Amino acid sequence: MDALQVLCVEDQPDQLEIRMFILRKMGYDVFPASNTEAALDIMARNCNGTEKPINVAVVDRNLLSRDDGVQLLRDIHGIDSRVRRILVNGSEKLSEEERALFEDAFDDVWQKPTDPRKWRESIEGLFSKAA
């Protein structure tokens, strides 16, 4: 089986490097993006057959670009509904109201500080749910 293609979106360079390193060590092919525009460009290239399609998007909630991470995850779903979407959330947990408001935007949430030991379980679990 080919490695999963993971789009990793984070606007803080050190955090992006850390996530990329860990995801690659887990055997995933990682496509880094530091902003919304770069992420959407990667999605466009990967949906038109130029590159392998993205399987998973891991997106920080608080991006400094055009939209926040929640909107970006919705945009990604609009481009390719097969992409599993993970929201990386800040230090405060999502309230029940936020979860209800954002339920269409993501498949899973990684709460900061995230535990890399749980990332593989989270990612693989998204595909076992879909099967």
C-alpha cells in the first residue's frame, strides 16, 4: 500500500517543521503549507492528477492568512470530499457550541499540546471509520 499523502498547514515555521518531521517518520508523504493560499494550491495540483491525491489534511485552527483553519478545512472538503480533515486546536478545548457549529468542517481534533504518539491512531482511525 502506498503511503498516505498528508497536507500539513501551519503558519509557524518551527511548528510546521516539527509536524512534518514526525509525520514523515511515521511513513506519511507530507505536503507542507504555511498559509491558506499555499494549501489550496497543493490541493488543486493534487486533484488534477499532477500529483497523488491528498488523503489527510492536518490544519492549524488559527492561521494568519485569508481564512482561519476551520474555513480552510471546509474549502478542502469542497475541493475533494474524500480528504479526511484534522483540526489542530489551540490551548482551549472546543466548546459544545463550537463543535456543533464546526461539525461539518473536520473529522477529528488534535488538541494542543498534541501528543504525537496518538497521531497515527487518529489518522488510521479516520480510514477505518470510512471502510
